[in-house]
Amino acid sequence: MKSDIQTKRLGKIIESDRLMLSAEASGLIEYDLKNLLDNYFNLSGKVTLSVTALKDCYLITVSAPASSIKTFGIVK
């Protein structure tokens, strides 16, 4: 019984370590998101990214303050 608990605990620790984004990877994704969002918004601050591991998926949250939405035409 104790061994099962320890095995599950170790599995959770390994999974948690695997899910962690390095600062370098997070910075690269934020850079890419900033460039994308700059096409549609006048950004007024830093783009931030949060990745949270849930039971069977990831919750990805992107935040970026913008002063306005850029006007753009409809592609035909």
C-alpha cells in the first residue's frame, strides 16, 4: 500500500517537472504572440503567458494590454 502511494507521488513529481516551461521557451512563445497580436491591436504593455496542467489537458492563458484595435480590411 505504501509503495503504491510513493509510486503515485513520484509519478506526479515527474509529470510536474515535465510540464514546466523553461524561461527561454516561455519567452520565445511570448515573443511570437506579441508579433501576432501586434497585427491586430495597439499593444500597450507586455504579453504574458501562463500554462497550467489540468487532469487531462493544459490551460493556456495569454494576457496583453492593448490601447485599441487596429482597423483592417476584409480579405476577399
